[in-house]
Amino acid sequence: MPDDKDFGFALPAFDADNALVQVRRSLRDLKLTERGSGFELKGKAVVQLAVADGAVVARLARRLALTPEWDRQVVRNGADQRKLLDEVRRRLERWQRED
């Protein structure tokens, strides 16, 4: 009897460059303005992205400010990518409520 965890196929390798393109597209869909390696809302930094060691490294602003404090997230697979985008959406909604 085969192992219960073996479904006969391997997950595809994570492509950080492709994931970065997808994340950037999703952030533009959220109406964020792209500036270099980062994204802004109303001229204030929200997210900065980079590829390092086969993963996408994201820095998220804790608050909407000209010089924000940053939280760091590393995207190594599709689930991490969805978590990052969900967190950006949550913060954008919170900042809109605070305004």
C-alpha cells in the first residue's frame, strides 16, 4: 500500500521571478502606484519587494507614513504569496477606515 502522503506527483518548483511578477500585478490591481521596487498609496510607501535566495522578500509598512516602520515577509511558495496579498489587503482596508 503506498504511503498516504504520496499522491504520485511532486509539487512544481517555486519560481521567485514569476511570483514577483504576479505579486506586482496584484498590487497594481489594488490601485497601488509602483515606484522602483516598491508600491505607494497617496505618495507613502506601502510595500517593497525584492528577490533573494530563490524567494520573494517583501517589506510591509506597519502604518501609512512617509518613513514607515517595516514588517518583513518571505514568500517561498504559493501559500505564502496568498498570505502576503491578504495581509496587504487587510492593511489597506484598515488604513482607509482610519482616514
